[in-house]
Amino acid sequence: MLAIGCDSTGGAVDQGIITYDISYPRPIEDKWMEKLMPSEMEMQFKNNQINTELTFGLGMIKIGFISNTEDKQLHELLKFMRNRNVSHRGTNQIEELLEKIPPRTIELLPDTKSIVGFLCHKALVHVESPSEAYSYDLWYTEEIKLKEPNWCTPFKKIPGVLMEYRVERFNVVMHFTAVEVQQTEIPDTEFLVPSKYKEISIEAMEKNLEGLKNI
């Protein structure tokens, strides 16, 4: 396993793991919730498949997303204590999910910089947050081989893999910055929903996620 930038490979990376540092630009009012929030995220990718996982509360809660940019299916996983649930979303259900996230406009700009060895391009994002509108710089790279990597996110307009960006949900702003890219072989099983996960409706999953705020 190697931690690399594209300059050392001579071509686009086609499978591996991206590790993101997570910070919180807006103070979280609930100090107990603040302690539960994750400090990093891992994203595995291979053959236009993506597996992303966030760990909350010292491992007590895990939220994952498995997607395939070819068949346009998103599997949302939630592990809480011994309970393991999954819900499935197609393109219509994803649009419904994105409607719950503050709307934004995106400007693609000519600026570039390097993040962990990858040439990244700049975009300016304007977010109409219900508490206070804000703007920030987003950076993405086209040197990681993934077709339409942002198809199920608010960043569909971005033509590359996100290396620095923000997401707001439940009035919490999370700032993600790529700190390492590892080129390594990923087993195909990493992109399958584990058999221990029980399928539930999208509505039930939303209710479960909302309930996490009250833990």
C-alpha cells in the first residue's frame, strides 16, 4: 500500500482509499453532540464504485454510503450499537434527499493547487443556509479515475473527485480535507451491503438519523 500523489504514478489512480480530515467551521451548540462527531472519513473507490464511512461516538455509531456511478444506486447504511440497517435510493429518492440540504450555487474557476500531490481545481460554492448564508472554496481533482463521482451529492456539477469541500445537514457544517490517498487493491466485497444489515424504508432510515441528535 502506498500513499501517493498522481505525480508519482504517471497516470490517474483507479482504486484506493482517500482519508479526509473533518473540521467544523460553525460551532456546534450541543457540546455533547460535538464530542460524538467524527474527526475523519475514509472513502474507498474502485471500478466506479464508492464506499464511504463515518464513525461517530467512539465507534458506537457508523454511517456508510455505498454507491455505483454506473447503475445510479445509493445504499445508505446505519450501524447503532447492535442494530444494522440499510435503505436503498434510486435517482428520484436521491433528489428528495438533496432537497433537505441547503441549496447552493457553484462557480468553476481557473485556479489550481496541489492537495496531497494531486493537481486540484477550484470552485466557489455559495450556500443558502437557513441560519446564515455563506461561501467557501471547494477543490477537486480529475487525477482520480471515477466516472461521475458526485452524481448523488449536491456537487453534481463538479467534474472530479472532491478533495476539499463542505456538507451541511441538521444545521451542522462539516469541512472535509483530503490528507492522504492510498493506492491499494480494494476487494470487490467492500462494495456489497453486508448480509447482517436489515433493509428498512427510506422514511425509517431518516427517522433513525434524526433520532441520533437526541442521543
